[in-house]
Amino acid sequence: MIITTTPHIEGHDIREYKGIVFGEVINGVDFVKDFAAGLTNFFGGRSGSYEGELIQARENAIKEMEQRARQIGANAIVGVDIDYEVLGTSNNMLMVTASGTAVIID
């Protein structure tokens, strides 16, 4: 399945718009990752533990969006947007939402 942020796919005509599809993932960040990220913040550098959480959450949100598009008979998704939020009283939850328009292309 072609998944793109653009409104159309070069070389393909959109035959039918099936509707907007979403994929949502909420991941908690555990104490160990939070502690490791705190050390990185103190000493400087990139936080591999948080980056890993972010990458995994984004990939899962896109997979979920793709599954929902397939369920309604689409073979591509255009206009994809990915949003990130932190949730929880301690901001220890990461929410990633992927959305786009499910379409049928030639």
C-alpha cells in the first residue's frame, strides 16, 4: 500500500475516496527510560530510549491506519499527517496519531 503525505500519487489516478482513516497509539514511558533520559538531559546528548519509544509509536500508528484503510477497501492513503502529544499527570504518556485519506488508485 502506498502511504504518502502528498494529496495525490504521481503516476496514479485516484478513482475513489473511501474516507478519513486514523491510527492512534498511546505508550507509557517506564521509570528506567525516564531515568536514562534524565541522565541524558543532565549530561547532554540524544535520548535513545525516548527516540526508540517515539519511533515505535509512530510505526504502530501508521500500521493501524493502514489496517483500517484496508478494511474499507482502500489500496493507498494520501494526505497523511502525524501528530504527537504527551499525556498523563506526569506527562509520562506519549500519544501518536496518524491520519490520512483512504483512496483507491489505478
